[in-house]
Amino acid sequence: MLAVRDLRAKVAGKEILKGIDLEVRSGEVHAVMGPNGSGKSTLSHVLMGRPGYEITSGQVTLDGQDILGMPTWRRAQAGLFLGMQYPIEVPGVSLEAVLRESFTAGGRDPADVDDLVGSEVGRVGFDARLLKRALNVDFSGGEKKRSETLQLAVLRPFFAMLDEVDSGLDVDALRDVARRVAQAAAQEGLGVIAITHYTRLLSELRPDRVHVLSGGRIVASGGSDLADELEAHGYGAWGKDEPARPPEVALAAPTFP
Amino acid sequence: MKLPTSSLEEWRYSRIDSLDLDRFEPVGSSSRSGGHDETIPGALVEAARRCSAGGTLVETVDGRLSIVESAPGSGAKVTVLSQAAEEPALVWAAGGLDAFGTANEAFSVDPILIEVTDRDRPVKVTVVHHCLTDGLVSFPRVLVRAAPNVDVTVTEVLSGDSACLVVPVSDLDVAANARMVYLGVQALGGRAWQIASQSSRVAAGGTLTSGVVALGGDYARVLTSSSLTGAGASSRLAAMYFASGSQMHDFRTVQDHNARKTFSELLYKGVVANTATSVYSGLIRVEKGAKGTRAFQTNRNLVLHEGARAESVPNLEIEENDVSCSHASAIGPVSEDERFYLHSRGVPPQVADRLISIGFLTEVLEQLPLGDLSPHVVEALSAKLAAAEATQAERSDRPQSGEAGQEELM
């Protein structure tokens, strides 16, 4: 179980997380939804140990083991994964090299990476030619998220935080990514925290629990009906008048001066 | 010999002030026998020798010729100029040789002239200098003359684990429409001093692809002067360096254009670790009459640890219109974002830094004409990076290089 208790954190002296409580069991899918600026991304980064955040109180345990005292790489080896909203470009470093080094550091056989990757590229719809290319460099939005999902599938964490995994994705990529994550939850017991602004991810990735994060606190929790309510009424009930579905994009003909 | 000082612009940031010539004796005044090559450079030397299969192999030991092997029809003629033979003039552009280049001319024991005239097949030449004896100063001197229309690849390796001073001169003349690929690999041990001069001249329609790999040395300097003297001549100059411990790698380059429609492109990329230093100072010079010149110069440095330092000084000197020139220079630490991304995948910090460093160098590794030496260079680089990380880990108060780097684009 991933348990977050009274987690408070500051960025540049300003408190962003104001006491988060959350429990996710193996195989459960939790959606954390909220308007812009509510602290969603901060939560995922603090859990993964990204530099630049000051934790002022609280506790996070993974299967009873405190993780806040661990450096990021040890949290990853303990079974935590962060699928990033904006996966970082790493010039000259290939996905394969990263997976092999991660396996080596975790006492797994790096020779297994090839087979695992081979069996996953089709499932997540990842272009195998990108495996040897520099990580995320010149990847499209969809390729980046498929790459994150591929890494999730190969590394086999126990708990995954997916930060706005649905942003920058077309419908096909969204479906592939959501299905693979849902399979990992159902078949491999992966616990999932899916952080999202919009409800469209949740039609593929059926959440067991939905939490609304606003102003650095979880202000409501419920079943998937809570997501339906957000879909219909937006975040207005929690003080932010934002819709929970993407704005309609007008497809006007481009004009040239 | 009067030594220069670091108050001169060409020696700014260098360690020239700490060179004590009394520590060294010239070749011939000593009968001491030397040490042996380290394992990885040893493998590199073996690979370089294999590269010469079907071509020409020249080796020197402490500046003295030890081997000349030429396969039948190798296409290259090797002459040893020891017996006061007439030596062709060097190709040095305006500015000329410094004190060390001049000393090389005076003291080189076995200057080697390699003439390539066979235009019917690609010609391969490998030169290996072994610097084996502590306290010895040697002056390897190699002149390569490529006749019109030939295609020649020259690989020159400096190897040996001694506390020596080596002052090599490599002088490359590329005639009209000839193609030359030159690779210089400096794989000396950590106690050697190297002060090298490389000059090249490319005539009309000729091309030079020149690469430098710098790994070893206590202080290792390469002065490169590339002159494009005929219309349409081009040069591509690349260097990869990795300095760790307390090493200093020091590069000075001149891209000299003095003919119409000439093209030069330079990419020097390096990593400094522990308390090592690198210096890059480069000049693009476009002389009167060199209309239509295109010249580019890029130097990028990754500072792996807080105690390491890189200097980068780009310069332009343009005396003609209708030219396209640019230079870019950057010095910065490892990106915290890149680090975090790799850490978040379970890669430990030292391994992540090694991956990022090699990744940073990948661009230049791909441009260097490494040929079959490629895996050996990457292996030597990886081993050196791992050693640098181990050294850093031993320093208990390991500083986190969290400050933002300076990136300047000029």
C-alpha cells in the first residue's frame, strides 16, 4: 500500500500541499483531479523526490517503508514510478541504456531488457526505432507518453503516478496508454494514481476512487460517479470555475496577412 | 629555449608557467628503458595497428623510429628525414609556429615524411608514438603530403604511461581535389605533458576531416591551425576531450580562410570532472579575397563536478564581405532535470552522470572519424568516467552542483 499522511510541501517558500491524505492499495486505480494550480503535479513530484520542494510535514510509506528519506533512484527501485507530464529530453542517452542501468542497479539481469521491451513495444504502440534514439529528443507528444508507458511496463513498479498522461495525446495513443496501465493494475497488481485535469482519460482507465484536489487539499473523494459529476459541472463547486473537459478547438481556416 | 608565459593570450589559462624543463632530458642522453602501455590504450594501439592492414604503419619509441611497415601497393611512401635530408616546408599559416613548434624542428630525431600519390585506391596510414621513458622529452614529427585527387586516411596515436614531455608536430598538406581524413588520439597516461602542434593546408576543391581525441596527460595542449588556400576547399574539425583528476586539456584553434567559397566547420566538445580544467580558444579568420566563406565554430563543455572548470574563448576576425560565420560556446553543469529523469527510472546518481556525459559527447563522437577505433575510444571514455565518479565519491563532502549553468550563445 502507498500511504500518504498529512503531507505538506512548499515551493519557493509558498505552501502548495496543505495536508494530503491518500491511501492506494495494490491493483487500485485512483484518479486525482483538480483545477489548474491545485497542487496535482507538486504532489507527484514530491512523492518522487524531485529537487526544489521543501517537505514541511507528513509521511509517505510504500508497503510500510518510509520513502521520504530516500533519494529518488531508491524510491524508484523500491517500486515507485512517475510518468511525467513533460518527459525530459536527455541528449545522447537511449531508452535501452536507461532500462539496462536501472535493471543492473536493482539486481535484475539487464539482458532481460531486450525481451521485455520487445514484448511491450506492440502493446503500447511504441515505434521500436526510437529505442536507440536519444530519450524524448524530437519525440512527438504521443511518442513521449507511449515511451513513459513502455518504461512503466518494463520496469514493473508497484505504484505508478501518472501526471497528466493524457495531455498531448491523440485518441489512439490515449487508448493504448490507458489500456496498458489498466492491464498492469488488473493483472500485475499495479497501484495507480492518475493525475488529470480532464475526465477523458477516465473513460478508458476506470478509476476505483476519484479525489478532487483543490487549494493543496483533497476536498472530495468518491467513486467514478464523482468524475461524471465533474464532467457535467466542472470545478465550480470547489471554487474554480473551470470545465473538466478540454475546450472545444475551433478549426478555422488559417489566415495569412 | 625561451618558454612563453601565461600572460600571452595564446597561453592564457594554460599551465605553461609550471613547466620545468630541467625535469626533462632530450632523447639520446639517457639509456633508461621505459615502462609499458596501460591496458586500455594498449587495446587502442592494437586496434590502430589493425587499421593499418593493407596500408602503412609507422611507429616511434620516445621519438625514435622503430617500425615502418608498408603493405605492397599501400600507396604511401615513407621517408625518414634523419640524415639531414631536405624537408618540405611546413604548411603553417600566418601566425606561424610557437616556441615548441620551433623546438620540434630543431630537435626532432626522426622526422617522418609520408607522401601519398596513388589516386586509384583509398590509402591508409597509421602512426603510433610510444612515450615510454620518464623524464624524457621527445619531438615526434610527421609530415603528410597528399597529391591531387588522392584519398587518404591518417591515424596518429600517442600512447605510453610515462612522466614525459612530448612535443609533436603533425603537418598535413592536402592538394587540389584530394580528400584527407586525419584522426589524432592522445591516450597518454596521467603524468605526461603534451604540447602538440597540428597544421593543415587544403588546396582548391580539397577536403580535410580532422578529429582529435584527448583522454590522457597531466597537461595536454593541441594547437590546431587549418588553412583553406584554394577555392572551394573545406575542412571539418572535431575534438572530444575528457579531463578528470587534476588534468588540464588545452585547445587552441585557427580556421584560416584565404580563398573564395571555402567552408569550415568546427565542433569541440568536452567534459571536465573532479578538479580538472579545459581550455578552448578558437579563432575564425577570413582574409581579404575569401568571399563566399562559410565558417562555423562550436565549443560546448559539460562541467561534471563543482571543482572542475572550463574556459571557452571564441573569436572572429573578418576582413571580407559576403561571408557567413558563427560561433557558439557553452559551459554548464549537468542538467538537474536530466538527472532527475534518470534517477526517477531507478538509475543511481553516478551511473546517471556517466550516461549523461557520454550522451553529451555522442554528437561529437558521431562526427569524429573514429572508424574501427570507435568502440575502444568509447570503452576508454567509459572507464575514465567511472574512475572519475569513484574519485569524486571518495571525497566525502561531495558537493551538489545545483546552480544554474551559464550558457552563452554568441
